[in-house]
Amino acid sequence: MPNHGISETQWRVMEVVWQRGSVTAADVIDVLLLETGWNHQTVRTLLARLVQKGVLEAEPVKNYYVYTPLISREESIREEGESFVNRVFGGSADELLVHFVREGKIHHGTLQKLQDLIDREQQHRKGVCHD
């Protein structure tokens, strides 16, 4: 799976596009001007870079472009997650989980959900191994 390498600022632009589906630069500028104070040229540059990366499609309509995402938010999260795990934890999701459990970054209720998931997975694997 390719990693599109969306930067933090580009991610902010993509959030607007993902929420709305298809947008004009003016739509994105309106939202991000209020949230970040970025000027129109900054937003237009970010949109152009996202088009170059193959993350957005820019369709000309009259005298403006309509931007549509070419990858879903979920796909981008998966890419970013894999990139992070590979870069920081040597590709080991196990090490990632252990790190966050040890650091106390996972809420008790979530730990219980993880334990339940682990228990179900172990039961499933036992059933598969004995069949």
C-alpha cells in the first residue's frame, strides 16, 4: 500500500474535504481561516500539493476547481498508523500496545475491552487449531 505522506497541515485540509465530500478552495479557505488563520494562498498551496500526491482530484468547473478525495480517511489512518508503527516500533504493533499500556495512556475501560478482545481471539484460535 502506498504511503501518501500527508503532513500535519495537509491533514487539516483533508479533514475539511473528507467531512464535505467535494469542496471548492473557497469552502476550505472559509473553514480553515476561522480555525487556523491561514490565508487563501496557503490553503491553495496545500490543496495543490495534495493533488500532486494523488490524494485529491481537482476537477475544473467554470473558473474554479472542485476537490474530491481519492482516498478515504480510514485508508489514510491505516497508512499513517502503519508508517508510525514501522518507524517508531520497528513494525511491531505488539510493542506499540505494550508501550501505551506501560505508559498509562490507555484508559481502564479500554484495557478491559482489549482484554475481552484478546480472550475472544484466543478462544477463536483454539477452536481453529483443534478443528
